[in-house]
Amino acid sequence: MVYDACVEVKLREGIADPQGSTIEKATDNLGFAGITNVRVGKCIRFQVQAGDEEEAKNIVNELCDRFLTNPVIEEAVIEIQVVG
Amino acid sequence: MDDQLHRSLGLTDDELAKIVEILGRDPNHLELAMYSVMWSEHCSYKSSRIHLKRLPTEGKNVLVGPGENAGVIDVGDGIAIALRIESHNHPSYIEPYQGAATGVGGIIRDIFTMGARPIAIMDPLRFGPLEDARSRWVAEGVVSGISGYGNSVGVPNVGGEIVFDETYKGNPLVNVLCVGILPKERLVLGQASGIGNLAVLLGSTTGRDGIGGVSVLASAGFGDEEEDAEKRPSVQVGDPFEEKRLIEACLELLDEGLVVGIQDLGGAGLACAASETASRGGVGMDFNVSAVPQREAGMQPFEIMTSESQERMLAIVEPENLEQVFAICNKWEIRSSVVGKVTPSGALRIVDDFDGEVLGEVPAASLHEDAPLYERPISEPDDMDTAITDQATTLPGPEKIEDDLFDLLMSPQWATSQYDSQLFLNTVVGPGSNAAVLRLKHPTSGEDTGRGMALTTDGNHRWCAINPRIGSAMTVAESVLNLACVGAVPQALVNCLNYCSHN
Amino acid sequence: MNQNIGVVVFPGSNCEKDAMEALADLGATPLLLWHADSDLQGVDAVVIPGGFAHGDYLRPGAIARFSPAMEAIIDFAHNGGPVLGICNGFQVLTEAGLLPGALQKNSGLKFLCKEVELQVESTDSVLTNMTSKGQTLRIPINHFEGNFTCTDETLIELQSQDQIILTYTENPNGSMANIAGICNTTRNVVGLMPHPERACHTLLGSTDGRILLESFIQGAHAAV
């Protein structure tokens, strides 16, 4: 079966994020009050072939650990959905 | 076909009449699209060629003068230098980072298409005043784009200029110079030759990038709004990594003697590359539009032929060398596809498969050489008298002279510190001086010749606005003096003249 | 000395010829190692040069670390072979797990090309064994993602095991503890963001890079 995968690569808690801070400051200048805790990550989308959802999750987890994230500074939030 | 279609493509009634005369019939959509891009001001220089013809272009060291992708001069010791400067102004106003980045990519391709390894760039830039938020946004984006692309593709930026002036508000100038070095025997021209030789497309897939004005053809005769929206031209996005691999692959192909001619793809894309290489070689070409690797589904032939997707080259190859060409391209992970065949006819025929339907047929030279030549009317600007009679003594003085002084002292380091100016270990004098000075090392052995090469870019909009002739002469003089200041003797000049639209 | 030093080329590397020129000028015999080739050709030491391997796409060094050449280099390093990662090379070494930590975007979020002052913190590495502790060196940096970071535990380990070999006198990019270069626990693998090969020629500016590359070449000799 084919699954849509969306991997959100996030910076780990405590890792400095100058991009996020810069964006946060800019929102203030643009007149948006109360925007806080801006963190910038990236979203990697792809499709994966697997027998079932569990297998798909395992494949994506391994891909994240080995390649899509740098575990020293990043972690992943994964979403899997079967393609209709 | 809609009577007014040619006008929405930017062609005049007279130009259409000329096309009909050349073909002996009405052009179809595909042919009209190709003429409209090839005969555009940007590609054909139709309003400026009569003036540019007056420039002095000969010299005993000139190996290649105007008309090719870059000028090339002999500098002794078996070494030649390729040189060109180009603009990418309007795209940089729309999307500063990518506009500037693709400008850098384009000029670098013009250099390595001659067989030269690009070894330095310079960027003379002009922006609106820093007090204007949009001008600041443009300036920061442009510098980031030049930095992002230039550093990543691996060509050091050794100098340039940044000028902020009211006159450039809404009209920034992003000019980029590139210089390259080659062993003389590796010089190659953008010419197709050899009947039966193959045109091989190298590099990125072709998408709807930069189709611009020609995109009106997408909506001509199509009703579905959603379909039309999908056919909107895309902003050109540069991929410096693709370009770096393209440089290495092309230079290796040339070192192995596998390429008869090669042209980079820029304005007017495949229509330009195919017609120019055929026209310069006095030959024709059958161009198989179906063999072009495409990035998007459902592209029409006119889109494929006029797309300005980046990082692509067209190489002319003898059939017996094809496998080796593919092997070298595979090594550098560069896509390579046979898209054309050189024919004796002089015609550029666009076909759907080499044995398939002929979608369009025009004399190749007519796209390249027969663009109209215009002599536009000339007159002095209305405010000329006032401008000339301005005297420093009658102009209002500065409000706070120390502010003006600080403005003059502004350092361009905020820009130049973002550029790698040291790659290749050649830079003896880098950004911020009268001229850059680079070591001259042999392009193949890497041996230091002990000689140096100096480079400068100069411009002065105020002088040229007051008196174009004297102002330009003084600009050339300034360049010569800048080179003399670093102990160099001027060898060659390239120019990028930026003006408002002639109409 | 005549040590054979392999300089790895990935698609997108651009400082390999500079590294070779600097090494050759100092008497070593450099040769190029193609990324797709796992044969290290019996070299005495390996340099992973600067540039933009694989366009720095995904993360700098993230793709390069899986190349056949890198697999061979990991074995080479585990067997005590001297390995030097310069700039992008340092990034590749951290991604490959041969060095701890990671390199992030500069805190100023701008590319930086400038000469900086470094301080030698440890002379116990293949890169710094000819220098003296506290010696200052002027060497150019040229990067967008040179901001060294690691967990607090890792930092304590690096400090207690004398693995921090070079620091910035004035931190240009936000690196933790001003770290410019580190080595592994066995001191044969070193990585630094500054470019020593760009500080070897009198015509081009500082020549402080020579002592670092000479140390490395000598380290190659010792490992043979």
C-alpha cells in the first residue's frame, strides 16, 4: 500500500534558534502582538510503500534516525496516512 | 488564429508582416512564440545593435569578439581569458534573492560555455535609497542571492560596487561580471556543425520558468480557468549545486575533446540555443521537443521551447562520442538527453519525435540574425538645460555636513563579507580596493605564472545623465586608471549598459 | 617528507584544489579521492576539504557521510589514521559521527568571509602538535553554518578530555564555548571551521595556516 508521510523536523528543546528569534522580533515590528516561542523547522513530505501502517511508521522512523534528522540537534514528528 | 495574438506577445504589426514574408505563410503558435522571444529587445538587441556596432572590437590578442557567449583574449603562456558582464535587473526587483542568484548562474554559464573555468565574479549594484524600505529589502535580498549562489557554485566574488540613489528606486541594477581562464586549445564556440551530429541537452529538467509574456498563449484558446492558473509562469529558482556539477561535467567533456560546439541556455531557452548554434554553423537542426526532460506535466511545445529553466546547456556531439558523453555526465550526476540532429537544410524544425509530426519549421538564421534593426528616434531630455547649468555654488548646501560625510564613508563590507573572495587561492587584492588583483595560474597545471590579472567594474550614472558621451568616456578612463593603480595594463573591456526602455 | 595525503572530492566540494596546492607547497604529495570510490589508495592521511558537498542539501554533510569514500575513511580513522576536516569537512565528520557535536547556522544568520584570530587550546592533536598552547593564529573563516553546538554533557567531556583544540578569540558565529576546532578522543581526527589552506601564501595574507598543515603532514608521517 502507498502511504503519504509528513516528517516535521524540529530543533530539539534548548537548541538555540536565531532564525526563530529573528522572526519573532519581526512579527512585533509588523504589529502582531503576542507572538512568542517562534521555532523554525522544516517539513519533508514523501510517499512510502509498506504492507501496513505499522510497517510504514517503522520505515519512516528509521529514515528519520539515519538520515532526515541530525539527532544531536533535531527530532522528528511523523504523520502517516494511507493514500486513498 | 486571433489577429491580435502577435501584439499580446510583444510583436508589432510590421514584425508580424516580416515573419509572414520570411515563412511565405502565417506562423503557427509555436513559431510565433519563438519569434516573439528571439526578437524581443532582451534577446535581439534590436534597438541597440546599430549603436553597439560602433564599438571598437578588434585587437591583436582578441580570440573571440562580440557575437559569441563571451569575449576571449589571449594572455600568453598558452592561456586565454573569457570575460562577460550581464544584467538581471527586473527579476531582482520582483524576487531579489532568486533574481540575483539566477543572474550569477547565467553569467557563469556564458563563461564555461566557452571552455573556460570561471574563476571570479564581480557585482556592480545600484539600489534606491536606504531610507526606502523596499529598496532595503531589494538590496539585502540581492546581496544574499549573489552570496548564496556564488559561494555555493564555487566562484569567488572579488569586487564590485554598491550605489544607493533615488534614481534607482523601483529600478535596481544588478549587473554581474564573470571571468574565466582556459588553456587556448580548450576554446569552443556556440556553433553546431557536422551534418548528422547530435544536440545533447545537459542539466536541469525544463519547467515553466520565466515564460513570461509568451504565457498568454496558454490562455489563448483555452477556456478552463483552473487549467490556466496551473500554467502560470514560475519564478526561476537557481540551483548552484546543479551548476557546479555542470561546470565540472562540461569542462571534462571539453578536455576529452568530445564536444564540437556548446551553448548555454538563458533568455529564450531552447529556441535560442537551437537556432543560434544552427545559425552560427550555417546548418539546420531537427529538434525533438518530446525528448526534453520535463519538470511539469502537460507542457506544450511552445512552453518547452521558450522556458528559461536554469542550469542547462546544449552540446553538439559526434554520434560515435555519445556513449562517452553519457558516461561523463552520469559520473557528475548530470542529466543528458539527445534532443536534436544537425541537418543541412538551414531550417530549425521542431518535431514530436525524430520521425514524427513537424510542429513548426522556420529558417534558423531568421530567429537569430533577421530580427529587425531599429534606429529609434533620439532627442535630448527636456530638463537637459537645467541639469547642465547647475552650479555647485547655487545649489542648496547640505543640512548637516557630517551626515553627508558619513554617507560617503559607508563601507560596503556588510555586503562583501558575505562573499567568498578567497576561493582558488588567487586573490591578492580583494573587494574594497581600486581593482581586484588575482594570481594567474595555468588552468591545467595550476602552476603560478608569476603574473597577475587585475579586474575592475565602474559606472557613474550622474556623469552619463549629464553628458552620455563624455560621461561614458570618463567611466572608461576611470576603469583604466583603477587598473593602473594596481600596476596593470588594460587588455580588454566589456560593457553592460542599462537604460530605461527605448519606448 | 613526501607523505601521500588523500583529499576527498564530493559533488559540490570546491576547496579540494586549494587544499592540494597548500599541501604540495609544504612538501606532501596530495591526491584526489573520488567520493564514490572506497579505495583510499594507501594514503597516509585524509583531508576532507571545504565547499558545498551535495549542495549542503538536507544538512551540510548529511549526504556526503554515506559515500563509499567516507565508509572507508571511518575505518581508516578507527584504525588510527589521521583525518582532517576543514569547514564542510568538519560538518561531514560530525554527521559521520567521527567527531561529536553539530554545526548550525551562524548566529548572525549571514554568510561570513573574514580573517579571524584563533587561539590554540591544545597541542595534543594531529593538527596542533607543532604549535604551542596559547599561540594565536590568523586564519580566514568562510561559512554560513559554522556555529558549533553540542549537549552540555558533550561539552564537559570535550573540556575535560582536552578535545577543544582551537577557539575564536572573538566569537564570530555563536559557537558554544568559542569552539573553532576539536579532535576526537584518540586525537587523530580533527575538524575546524577556519581554512588553514587559505593562510599559507605570503601574497594572499596570513601564513599562520602553515604550522597547522605542517603538523598534520608530520602526523601523517608518524602514523605510517
